[in-house]
Amino acid sequence: MTHTTDAPIGHDVPKKVLIVDDSRVMRSWLRAVLSADRRLNVVGEACNAIEARDYLKAHAADVLTLDIEMPGMSGLDFLTRLMRARPMPVVMMSSLTAAGSDAAIQALSRGAIDCMVKPSSAYGEELTQDICERVYHAACTRPSQLQMRLKSNAGSAAPEEAVTTPASFGVREPCRRGAIILLGASTGGVAALETVLPMLHPDGPPVVVVQHMPGNFLCSFSERLNRQLRQNVYLAREGHALHRGDIVLAPGNGKHTELRRKGGRWFFQFVPNDPPALHCPAVDVLFSSAVPEAKNVSAALLTGLGRDGAEGLLKLSQAGAKTFGQNQDTCVVYGMPRAAKALGAVQEEVSLECIGPMLRDSRIVTRRPHNPSDTVAIR
């Protein structure tokens, strides 16, 4: 284990980074990448969980980069113990193997802020900038936000456990014909979605989600959600029609996911990433595709770095959709919702815990019945 002196105290003190990885090559590469960013100061390295634990007992760090696959105690086990004993921002480093992807999703649900794929070949300036941005924003996570994530995920120690307790629903709540719910998320989105989705009615309008993460991660995430939720969760397929109770994730197949309405039903269509967008699939592309049917749409932007989805949410709002944004206090990274709010795209900005019920209720149709406790669907 090695460590360097702390950064000098000043107005803009760099964030202290501890790198934890069993590969000396990877540690050296990460140190070079992160040290090139003035906002970051690599204060230490550890080759395993024990060294990382010992370092944190003696030194301060603002954020950890943590390898998932390490000999001895795995990164996932170390993360679980760390979050119980000393919660702090953690960015996981994972391979794109099936096992690595599944562990990455577990890590994000157990409290990790973000998860990045280890580079396996050549890498360029765009990748190194992305890594620095994500590590820096993870380091900026406020303790209150981290504690909120841990509290909401307190029951997720085992991979098969539900992360949150699904909401209780009574009789079938009628929803508008053609109604659909659209969600966009990035950094911090796994935990956010695992809070929002259980609050949606299991027989409610279909839900389509764009979550920024690699394709293998999305496969693992959809499988995890399908085990936990009463809805039918799967990755979108070209030409597939949506049904009530479906929760569908846009796949990481190198194409954008769009929606089309035909014959009274919603269908998926994939379109090329041309010109290349920063994110693929992109929230903006999904949201914009639903604008012709905006009056049937409720959409929300959740926590995430950047501004993807802001323009699309504005188009939906202007066309008559119900639009929501996650508030700053409950966001891991208040980027995407902030950008949408600045454009005037967010009609209501609320806490994470309120987004699910508000999305659900926005698609329920009520009229004055003989019995005030009844609800009547418009068919």
C-alpha cells in the first residue's frame, strides 16, 4: 500500500481519492488518469480490502475507486462492510463479464455511487474525462444523500432480496387508455429506480426506462428487477408491443430506443446512433419520440450526471405531458433534473419518494361517481 501527502488547504481543495485494485497496472493507470485532473488528488493505493481498511483507519479520503473482483475479500463484500461501518462515496470498477455485471448492479444497489467498466484495450481522452467526471461527482455526494440511499436499501444485503417494500394496492386503479410512463436516469439511477418502480401499480400503464449503463449491466439490472417486482420487467425488443404492467429498459445495443403508437398500442423501434450521441440509448431520443402522444405521457428525470433528457422533457411538457424532476436534496448527482428545470421542462420537482406515487396518480382517471370512494375508467 502506498500513500501521498494530502492536498494543500485552499478554497478549492481537491477531492482525496483512494484507489483499491489488486492489479498494479490498473492502479498505476488510474493514478495517472485521476492525477491529471486538478479537482482530484490520489492520496493512496491499496491492493486488497484489508489494506484499504487499514488505510481508512489512519487517513481521510473523499471517495474510493474499488475493484469488484479481488482475491480474498471481494470488492462487493468490502463495500457492504464499509457502508455499515463508515459510509462514504464509492465508485466500483468492473469487468464486462456476466458475473462482473451482476456484482456491479448489486454494488450500486448496496450503496456504491457509480460503476465503471475497466478498459480492456485502447482508451482515449473521452474515456479518461468521463472517469474523472464520475469520480469527482461521486466525491461531491453529500453525507445526507448517501445516508438516504443506505436507508432505502437497508434490506438489500442478499442478491435476491427486494430492495424496497412494494407499495400496497387495493382494487385495480383505472388508468387512461394509451397511458405510458417514461423515466430517464444516470448516476445514482439504480437505487433511485429501485425506489420509484415498486410504487407504481403492478397493473398500471407500461413504463419505459433509459438508464445510462453498459449493455451487460442493463441485462443484469433487468433480471434483478424482474425478480423483485410484480411487474413484467425486460429489455426492449424491436417491434414489440407494450402491455399494462410492463416495465421495459432500453437496451445497450448501440441503437437508440424510440416509441411508436399504432392501432391503439405502443411499439418499440430502434434507430441508429447517427450522428453519435454522448449517450446511447439516450433519454432525449426516447422522450422526443413520444411527443406526438404527449397527452398520454407522464415522464420524469431522475438523478444523473449531464443534461440528457432535458430537451426531450421540455418537448413533452410543451405538448401536454405531465413532467416531473427529482429534487436536489435526494439526487446523488443533480445534473439531468437541474438542466431540465433550468429549461422550464419540469412541471413539478419533488423528492425521490414522491415521484412514484405522483407518476402513478397522474395516469389515474377519476370522475364523480355515485359512491365517492369509487373510481371510474374512461375507456
